[in-house]
Amino acid sequence: MNNFQYYNPVRMVFGEGQIKELANLVPDNARVLITFCD
């Protein structure tokens, strides 16, 4: 196996109504992945 490092700082936010909190949590130039189940 090749030597490697993996760094992935992640914040996961769960719960109803959390979409509106993104403006407070995410910088303007960030990318966001939103998943949901109906």
C-alpha cells in the first residue's frame, strides 16, 4: 500500500429547520452538500 494522508474536516448538521442556519455556519465561498430523505 502507498503511504498517504487524508484530512477531511467535516461539520454535519442534522435536524428540522437547519437549512436556515447555513448562513451562520458556512463561508460565502464554500461548497455545501445537502442530502435529505422524504
